[in-house]
Amino acid sequence: ASWPEHTGACRLIEGVTAYDCNDHGIVAWYSDKNVQVRNVVSVHNQIGFTAIVQGPDVTTGDQSVKVMDSTFAGHWNNQACESDFFYRCRGTLLDSLPWCATFHDQAVKMGSIGVMESTFVQNTGPGRTKGENKFLWHEIDSYHAIHGKVTITNTHFENFDGQDACQLRDAAFYQNPLSNDTFAPHHFENISWTNVVDGGELYMRKMYGNITGGQGNWHTEGVQNVWLDFDSKKFGAVWPDAPNKQWLVDVDGSFTGRPGEQAHILSSETA
């Protein structure tokens, strides 16, 4: 179904409670407007919230996602972990299954995710997907846009265990494993935590493996490079377009536990 036609500047998701879903709790799928999420509660969902926002083209527009006054919990208090409650790759029309499987090979399985990276795309190329079950709700089939910003304020995260008894990794924030191009900055402010342990605040990992010298076009003598295998037709330099990066901004130190200090959490696979 399509969004109803109107002239508003944003899409508002408010007052929603989502729980015990082995899929997405709340998702804004291919919104053509900015997204605001406030006063929502997500408990024990595979993915608490994520968004895909589609702008007019690659350079124009100033798309944003704002999450505020909300709570995300990995599980209920005193709830035992569930060994079958984890992120699964599956085939779709876009067929991200080989990519997803490569990304998750040899990795800890992801359990409950509070907020997943939001993505910003342009209105060119294949455009909006066909949605579930032909595509995953967080699976894009469009080129990324340059402009995009996510702000998460006055938000509480609770009960995320980075290494639970079922050998799963819960994470309050997690990158989108099917978005392998551009990472829009995510700003956190006035964040509070309860029972978030063993790295349960966030998890990000390389979307490509270590490729040593001699493979690909980029090589520094004696240095192990983290780059693409240019000879791989499926996972090489042509597809995806660029290595994934991560950029989180802790505006006031509440995300990293350093009150009053701004911090940038950065990761790049080109160095």
C-alpha cells in the first residue's frame, strides 16, 4: 500500500507499542517525507525501529528521521533468552541472501535490536520495493542519497545483552546489514540506559573480510588491507558501490557515558 496523498512535511508515528515480534516492531518503509517517531515503546522485537526515506534525487532534499521520548527494550525483565530469536537472512526478489549470508558468516548471531540504522535513498533507479514478503522491510533497491540525518533524543534503552546466555548479541543500535553504501550520521542526545551490558549499546562489524595484498587494485606493501575483492562479480568493487562506513555522534556524552563530552564514533573500511 502507498502512503495517502497529502501536503504535510513529515510522517508522524506516535503512541505505538510493539512487542514480542520476530520481525520489525515499527518500520517507516519508503517514506517520501521526513519521519518523526515519538512516545513509542518497543520490547523484545527483532528490530525495534528502522526507516527508509526516499528523496527526490541524490543531491537535493534534506531528509531526516527523528526518534524522541521513546523506550526500546531487548527483552522483558527476568525474561530468559531464546535461542531461536535471532536475525535471519532469507532470499527475496533482490536476492540479498548471498550478501547477507556473507556478512553474517563467522559472526555472532544478532538477537534483539532496538534501533537499526535508517537509510536515505533517491527516487531514481528501481525505486520503491514491493515490500514483504518479496523484499524485507529494511531492504532497499535504490541508490543512496547524499543528504540524510537521524537524531535520537530523550530515549531510553533497557535490557540489551551483548553476549547473552543463548550466545546471541543484543544491541540497542545496529547497522543495516543490507545497506552497503552510504551511512547517514546518527545523532544521540539525552540517552539513558538500564541493564545494558557486555557491549549491548551497539554493534558494528566489517561488511567485507580482510583481503591481504595482491588482491584488488589497492595494495600497500606489507599491510593487510580491508577493501574489496575487485575480481569478485558479486561482492566486488562494482557491487556494492563503496565500503560501508559508520558515523554516530554522541552530542552530550550520554550515549558513551561521558557526560558533557561530545564524541564521534567512526568506522571506515578504507583504512
